[in-house]
Amino acid sequence: MSFDLASLLRPHLLQLQPYTSARDEYSGKEGVFLDANENPFGSSTLQEYNRYPDPYQSTLKVQIAKIKGIRTSQLFLGNGSDEAIDLLIRAFCAPDEDQILLLPPTYGMYGVSAAINGVEVRQVPLTPTFQLQPEKILAATSTRSKILFICSPNNPSGNDMNREDVLFLISHFPGIVVVDEAYIDFSPQESLISVLEQYPNLVVMQTLSKAWGLASLRLGMAFASKEIVAILNKIKPPYNISGLTQETVMQALENKTQVDEFIRQILIERAYLRSQLEKLPYILHVHPSDANFLLVRVADAKKVYEQLIQDKIIVRSRTNVLHGEGCLRITVGTRAESNSLLKALDRIHSEQP
């Protein structure tokens, strides 16, 4: 299928003159900086935060590109993946005119961003085993279908999507296909970053919030063709990633062996938590997971959820999402945290009449 990016893009963006910041006009590190109306005396902290950060995160992108095996021109950095989601919808979907396709149950921000931007959402549910229905998805498309969001491993179910189904959809969907790989570090599947060159309509999103343990820094990554990345850079806010975040992430990237150890430990703890939950008679089903959490169907889930909160053990109720009836989403914690959960579950059910 031929792919024409310009035909998908909202027409006025083709001529958009983006905001140019002081750091667009001069990107050097040395000099007398009298161009950006900054405070020349420094900041009120011990650190020097009085100067604006690199608006395109050039040094940081070099490090990330080296780890991911891509070119820096294929990488967009956002204030969390949510910024990339919002920018993609704004770039390709005209309000009250275009639409996106969602595959519930899935990550909620796709729909929220669409609603904020006045963009219609069409939904094609996953199967009861949380897999794609490719033919039904394509049948639901129209000439106004601009973006398809696929979350794999999926949130809230935790499972990988069948790779062949995903590739089929990328090949046949008439617009942009966004594959959200927030949990890919815990999956045995290879990232779709490896096929970026083959699919000009593919956008792969990842994050440093999960395996890298940097959730508070809010750094999301979108990998795509240089043309799509250029569009996102064109419409993003000028300084969307703080200097502090850029510096801290660069330090973290130097210690990938520690992250590999985090991942190894989380996979061990995921297996342990699953095995212990499956022994309990009031745990009705533990769904397969390729992420750092488990979706668990529990007897009397509403009561269990509320009583866990009283014990200050916080899980996520997913009872109101499609195929999630009676389910709690439980993040894989430390061994001590898992044992606290298991002990609380035992107490809650022993107290039931």
C-alpha cells in the first residue's frame, strides 16, 4: 500500500511557520547570551537553571539513538508519551472531521486526547483473550480514519499482541499506526523499532517511566520516519523537555546494566507473584502478562479493592473496562510488597462470612 504523508497531515500545517526560540537561532554553548531574556545572575538554587535548555535535546538523542539502534532524526522526545499522543492527533486529525481507531480495553489517554481535540473515536474491541481482530478493524475504517492506536504489551491486560496481526494492520491501515510499547522491556517480543524503515506510516512509542525507573522525569519517546518526527518537532512547545530532565536522563543512560538487572528482578517477581496468586482459591484467573503487572480476576473484586486501600495497599480496579469484569490490575512490586499483598488478601477472605 502506497503511503502519502502529506495527504494525511492537516493541510494548514504544511505551511505552518513554527515558533523559533532563541536557541533555534544560536545553539552554541559558549558566548555572552543576551538573546533570551534570561536572568544573568543564575537561579535561586545551587544549580545553574537560569538558561533555557536545548529545545531539541540533541545530546540526549545521540545517547538514546545509540542504545536503540536508530538515527536521531527518527526520534522525538516528549513530556511523557502523552505529549506524543496529543501531538499526533493534533497533526493528523481535524476536529469534528477526522477520527482515530481504538481497541478497548486499552490505555485511556488515547481517547482523552481525542476528546480534548474534538476528534471522533471509533472502537473495535479486542477479543476476550485481549487479541486484535484485524479484519474487523479494517472494516471499521473510513476515508477519515487517520490514526490507529495499538498498545502492545497491552494496558490493562498485560499481553503482547500477535506480531503478525500488528504487521498486517500496519501494512493495510490507510493512515498512521501508533504502536505503544511502554512495557516492551518486560516482553520477549522484539520491538517494532526494528521494522521502522519498512513502514513509513509506523510510529513506535516507548517510555523511560517503567523499566528505567524514571517516571517522575516524564520522558516519552516516539520513533518514526524523519518526516513524521519533523512534523512533531514543528508543532511541539519550544522547550518541552527541561534541562534538569535532560541531564538526569543522560546520567541514567550510562548505567544500562542496572536497568537490565531491574528487568531481571521484575520478571522473577512477576513469576513469583503469579505462582502465589494462582494457589489462592478466591483468585479466579490470572491473565498472561508480558508487562510489569498482572490482571487478576478476583471473587468480590469491589470489596477486595476497597479493603486493600484500607490496608494502604493500592492496586488498580479494572472492573469497569471491557473484559475486565471482576479484575484488579496489580503492579509487580518487591518480594516484600508482594508478600504484604498476599497476606492482606488472605486476611480479607478469611473475614468473609
